[in-house]
Amino acid sequence: MTGYRLPMGGRVNRQTQLAFRFDGATYAGFEGDTLASALLANGVQLFGRSFKYHRPRGLLGAGSEEPNALISVTRGPGRFTPNLRATSIDLYDGLEASSQNRWPSLKFDLGAINDRLGMFFPAGFYNKTFMWPRSFWEKLYEPAIRRMAGLGHPPTEEDPDHYAATYAHCDVLIIGAGPAGIDAALEAASGNGRVILIDEQDELGGGALSDPALWPWLDRSVKALAASPNVTVLTRTTAFGYFHDNFIGAVERLTDHLADVPHGPREKLWRIRAGEVILAQGAIERPLVFDGNDTPGVMLASAARVFALRFGVAVGRSIALMASHDSGWHDIFALAKTGVGIAAIVDVRDAVSPDLLAQAEALGIPVHLGHSVIGVRGRLGVKAISIARNGGTGVADLACDALLMAGGWTLTVHLWSHSKGTLAWRDDLGAYVPDQPNENVRCVGACAGAWSFGDGAVIDILPTPKDPTRAKAFVDFQNDVTAKDIKLAVREGFRSIEHIKRYTTNGMATDQGKTSNLNGLQIASTALNRPVADIGLTTFRPPYTPQTFGALAGHAKGPLFQPTRKTNIDSWAEENGAVFELVAQWRRARYFPKAGEDMHAAVNRECRMVRSSVGIFDASTLGKIEVVGPDAAEFLNRMYTNPWKALEPGRCRYGLLLKEDGFITDDGVSARLAADRFHLTTTTGGAARVLNMMEDYLQTEWPDLNVWLTSTTEQYAVIALQGPNARKVLEPLVEGIDLSAEAFPHMAVREGTICGIPTRLFRVSFTGELGFEINVPSAYGRALWERIMAEGARFDITPYGTEAMHVLRAEKGFIIVGQDTDGTVTPQDAGLDWAIGKKKPDFVGKRSLARPDIVAPGRKHLVGLLTEDPNVVLEEGAQIVADPNQPVPMTMIGHVTSSYWSEALGRSIAMALVVDGQNRMGQSLFIPMPGQTHVAKVSSMVFYDAEGARLNV
Amino acid sequence: MILIHCPYCDEKRAELEFAYAGQAHIARPADPSALSDEEWEHYLFIRANPRGRHHERWRHIHGCGRFFNAVRDTVTDKFETTYKAGEPRK
Ligand SMILES: [Zn+2]
């Protein structure tokens, strides 16, 4: 068939012809066409294959409700988009589209065997058949089902496009720009408030676009809105979700309709907060349910009207109508006036208004009242229909090449339902209408039920003489659900419409049942013998139509997926070949490999140099909190496990922080700078959590304490200088601080300057060596680092990363909260009893340390592990057993928390949480790994310099 | 995205400026050591899970930083009211 473009009419620009391809064949259309209208104009009726049965399918609708015509569009590498509705694809020159779910071709599809075997694919088929054996599901059933039943293929290449996002605020937001929405926008525009009008189509007008009598009004209205400075009009924009407090998500499609992909974002996510929302989303015509209603060429009457009057395309040359509603008659009359041949009007009702009959007669259209279509002939397109009286008599065949369905109207209440507005059933409309709002929102026009489409009868299935078990009368076209499936679900005991929906999958396809929900409900109502209003309605959820992941992700992808925090010294590390790792959003240097070194060689060298000379480490990421005020010491005394009040200014203390349940949540070394001022440090990952916890206690439990907490993490760059030569490197650079061992002992703090920069200088060590941590204002970090590097050159000063830091601290048995603890470890479990102020009457978590489960024997303790084979480095996370010969499942008594090669000891070391570990010293335990079971002895966690001789120098 | 009224800023701001902070009006005992294990267990772990009005704490963490109390309906997710920490239960 060719040549279905009407000689005149429509809103397409016949002066501009566009060439496009569909499944490899080249066609021509006009500017203003959709892919659907352009293909129809070329005589294409077959658009795709159905989801389950691979049945040939054509267009059902003309808008975003279209369930059948799902299309893939490619625009070059990475720009492949599956599952687009042909009715929503704006035509452009060079458009490259293809059909889906068919092999080898759309006209000859091997998967259509499913259709012949249809009796073996009833509702719940997958649930019933592929239950057993369970192991077959992943490897056999699911991949096979996915190959056979499916939508388009996912894109395989990275998306080269970018996506924008914006927030917008307005007094009135109108969603839907049909006549009712435009009227509402014009009214709102006359006020002073900000107005946003959005519509999913390429131009405003909605239903008016297929009603030429309204075009002069539409033209005036669009110009008036454009001239209103307080009105923002967004076309090609879908309001996909309605969220709390009048917050609406919408996606504007910016480039997909253009022949050449321009620079700039492909789509834009609008997050709109509106004072009032006006929903003017219209209504969607309902298909009728009868055998063969999915044959290509069977479509909604309203869709045929849109194709004829908006696009100038006839959907056939001899068109029949199957109606239960007046609106279809008006559509047929409009088509007849464009010169299209009309085969007949069939209406299931026994009587209609005399006015309709008179118009039909005037147009010479044969009318069959009290009749229904009982069969459709033609597989790839309608060739003829059989009709019969509702009683089954008077069967006759009618030749036609298209059959329109007019089953009444379903109001588009999706967004209303997202907003939790209630719905009420109206028998006269056979539809749910908006009832009580839950937000400042109202509906206008057809979606409010305030639009007259004429009279109609509400029926579930057309009368048919055919054996209903053989009939294929489709309800959900996209998910291939038939009336028979819904009846079967009811027979098998399903009562709730939510359960019937999930069992049959009715309404669960990507169109969310826009054309199927109400028919499914009517059929269930009849089968259950209960009124529709008693059965309820399934829930609508965002998105209204499918949206791209790109639009929702916006700029938050790749390096912008989350912030990367960098220290002032980070650029030096990058220039000097550091390998980085992410720690709590901070980018940290993990190690600094020299030419030819792998990680282990580099880490071993870095460890050696710290222990033998001096290493330099960027510790800027440590969390820092300034605690100031007359009650600062009292506050810390209540927060931490150990005593703080007696700490003298100039001294540091290791602080252990518990949650109220008694488990370790953070630790760090902190300094008292003055009677009323402390410089706290926290773990890198715990900084925000600790500040929040402290603020909580300060604000809500102890508001009487006069204390101020300020995060200073990013105010200071911190350089750790560690190793026996650390003091010698520092001495020439520091002014105003006596660095001698006597004047500046371990765990002390001094203020002075370094290279002229004010500094808080800590003498602390996380390595077990003589060490300093130099705090300077962040901006000086890299400059100071380079001065220290220059000064340290004579000692072969060595930058080291987090990996060496981990090894060095483990050699000393220093724990890392969150690695060696997991939120269930008490101070006793971790061997940190010494950090508990025994005389303190109270601190956060103290009472919990006396809970029955905490004092009970058999808890897991943190201990050291030394493998029998010193060259075996255990895997962190490996499980530990006491009896290696126990059959599986074995009794696991703990796991390895930290494990490294210790260069200083020339062997491996590990830490582990082990049941009753502190009472197992010297005992051999077993770590079963694939192919081999390792043996290790429980030991102290302090593997190196247990007496601390290297610290106090 | 819900709008939440911060009683300190006296402004309705978007939910993403706030952090949830658990059930409200659970005061830390003045002397925890005086509590029995059962009483301490109750303070630590036992929380209401109502269908309807729920007294809860929020923090205007990306705003003024203050903790405050709120009454929220767990069915509709609507805030009935918010009030400052230390004010009587509403
Ligand atoms: Zn605030």
C-alpha cells in the first residue's frame, strides 16, 4: 500500500520533505510529522512485534499512550535509544529507526511460534513453569525468556551526550496544553504571578491540534502566552512525577528532534516547586476488547482523527468503526469529510441519538446497531471484519482495511494520583475522576471529567459467539494480556486488583496501562461479580512515561558523580607519580612508585625509609574540630571515655569515642591549646559523623554547657614527618619552638612558626617513630611540603602514602576504626581498656559497658595473628576456625581485619577479631582458603618496638 | 521533596537541607548508672513505630545546624508542626 497522505489538510509543512529510514527502507515525510504519521502516509501498518506472543502489531494510538509501536532510534555511536513510541518521535531529515522484538525480520518473525503455542502461556505462566529447579532459573530460564520476550536492546556504548538540570519556582504550574490547559494558563497569565505551562508534544494545543475549527483560537492563544512576560512555556516536556509539596519533576527534550546533534545538553531536568498546580492532562480513549483487536490496522478512533486532521494522513481507504461511545461517531464523520472511504459504523448499543443516525445517513455511512465485531481477518493488516448481532445471529463479513475502536474515555489521573489525591468512580463516565486533593492542586478539562465526549455504554468484553478460551481479545497490548488471562486469575483465587495486576502483568508494561487499566478492571469486576468501585484501582507511580537515565542523572556522572576532595598537597602528589585511592571522598596518595616498582616494592621502600631515616606524609584529611568555651573540658570529659579535665595545655591525649550502646565509633589524638580551647582530630571518614554527634549532645542533652564546636578539617594542611631524622629535618625550619626531647616530649603540642607560617605543631606518632604533625593554614600546605622536601633531601626524605601508613601502624598495633572495628566492638574487645577513665562517673557509652551481653564471656577480641609460614600474607576478611577438620559448615570464630607484609619484621603480620581471643595467646588457629589451610598463632597486636623505645627520643 | 519548616530559621526549606535524627523526647537519663539493665535497654533501643502522628527529631544540617522536634504523620508524610528543642511535646 502506498499513498495514504490526504490531498490537503493537517499541520504538516508540505513544502519541506524529509527523508528517513525504517528497518533499512527509505521513506519520505513532511516537517511536522511524527515517525508514526510519516510511516502511515507511506502505507506502513506493521510497526512491531508483541512482547510475549510476537504478534504483528500496528499503531493503537497517536500519542504517548501508544503501547505497540515501540521503536529504536540510532543517531551514531552511543546515541542509540530503544523503546521510543513511534507516535512521540518527531520526524527529522535522516532519521534512522528500526522495529524491535523480531527475528529475522518484522514480517517474518520466528518468535511468533509463541502465538501458536499461546494456550501454553496463560497468566502466571512464568511463575508456574520456571519455579523448579531453582538453579535453572539464572542460567537457563531467565536468559531464554529475556531473548524471546522483550523490548529493545539496551545501548552498548557510553552515552556521549550531557544532560542539564535546573530548579524553577512558580505561582501556577499548568500541566497539559490542550484547550483547558491553555485557558487556565491565559487566566493565570493575567495575574502577576510566575506561570509555567508544560506540554509533552512539540506544539501547544493538545486535542485542538486535531480540530481545525479551533486553530484560529489556538494561534491567538499561543501568541498571547508568548507575549506574557510572566509565562514560561515548555514544549517537548513531560511532567513525569508529582512529589510532596507541589514538587514536580519534568524532562525537556532539547535535541532529539533535530537532524544534526548540536552542542549543548540533550535533555534538561526541571525540578519545579509550584504554589498551585493545575492538571489539564486530558483523557485517553479506551480500546474495545474482542477477538483480533490487536491486528495491525485496528486502532483508536481518536487516533485516526489525529492522523487525518493533524497530520493529513488516512489510516485506511475503507474504514470501519466499532463503537460503544458517541465520540467514535463524531470521529468517523470528521474522517468522512476529509474524503476517506467509510465502510460502516458498528455499535454495540441498540440505540443511539437520532442526530447521530441522521448525520450517518447524510454521509451515506451504513450503520449496524446492536452489533459487535466478532473477528478480524488479516494477519499483518486488516482485510475484513466479521460482525454479528449481540445475540450471535446475523453474522456478516465486511471488507475494510482499518477498524477503529471507540470504547469511551479514561481520564488521565496519573499525576493526580502521584500527589495522593483521591479518586471517585462515576458510573455515567465509566471512569475514575479526581475527588479530594492532597496538595494545592486542581484538575480542569477532560481529566477532571468536565468535558463532554458524548454518551456511551460501559462494557467489559464485546459479545462474541466464539469459544472464549480460543479468543485472543487483548486488554494490555504491551504486555500481551488477554481477557482470558484476567478471568483465569480470578478463577485461581485472586481477589485484589493489585494481585490480579501482578499475576497477569496487566498494566505493568512501560505504558503503565494507560489503555488497559480500566478494561482490566471491568473484566475483573464482572468475573468477581463486584462493582468496579469496590475493587479499587492499581497505584500509579512516576514516571508518567519512560525517561532516560541521563536526564535523571544530569551532570552527576563520571568525575562529577560525587565531589572529589583534594588537599592542598594533592597536586604535588599527582606531579610526583602518586597512585591514589578514595577515602571518604578524599583523594589520597596510596603510594609513590619509582620507575620499575610495583606496589609492594614501593610500600616496602617507603616503610624502610620511615623506620631508618624520615618519611613525609600528607595527613591533611584527618578530621579536625575546634572545641572552645569555658565548659570545653567538661564537654569532652562527657563525650570521650578517658579523662580530659586534668589534661594540661600543651599536652595531647588519645581519645576514644563510643556510641551510647558502648561500641567504638571513632578515635583520634587531640590537644589542649588553652584552658578553654581544644584541637580535636577524628578519623578521615568520621569527621562529619563525630561533629554531628557532638552537636547533638551539646544542643539537646547539655544545652547548659558553654561550648562551641567548629569544623576545621579544611582549614589546616597537615604534614606528618616521621622517622628517627624527623627532628633534624624540622629544626632549621621552625621558629619559637624548642624541639628538644626534654622541652617537647611525645604527645605534646606547641604553637610557633615554620618557614614564617603560623603552625600548631604536634609531637605525635602513628608509626611508632619519632614524629611530628605540622598543622598550617591550608593554602601553605604545598609550599611548606616542598620546603621540607628540600630540607630533608640530605636524609633522603621519602614521601609515603596511605598503604605504608597502614603497615607502619599495624606493626605497632594501632587500630583503624571501621577496619579493625565494625560497630560491635567495645574498648575491652579492642584491648583498649587503658583508655577508659575508671573513676569517671559517666561518659557516653559507659552504662552500656555493663550490659549483660557486653560483660558476658565469649565476645570477639581484637588480637594479633602470626602465620606459621612467614611469607603468607592472609587475606583481609578471611574467616578463622579452631578445628580445620570439621566438616562444612565449619564453626567460624572470627575473621582477619588487617593483614600486611611487614618490611621491618621480614614477615607477615595480621590483626583479627577472634572469639575469646585474649585468652587464646599462643594458640594455633586455622584460616581455610581455596586449596590450602593456613595456620597462624594468636599473638599480641604490638609486633614492633613493644616498649616504645623509638618514640621517646 | 517535602518542605520542612525550621523553627530556628523560621523558614520552609527543601528536605535535602535536613537530616533525620530519630524519635524525639527521649532524654538521656541524668545518671545512667542508676538504671537497671531493663531500663537502660528501654532507653537505648525501644522506639515507637506509630501509624500516624510521630514525634521525631530533625537537624537543619545544611542550614543553621540546629536540632529541632517535629510531628509528622507517617501515613501521609505530612509535617503537622515543628518546634524548638526543649519545648514541650506537641
Ligand atoms: Zn534552620
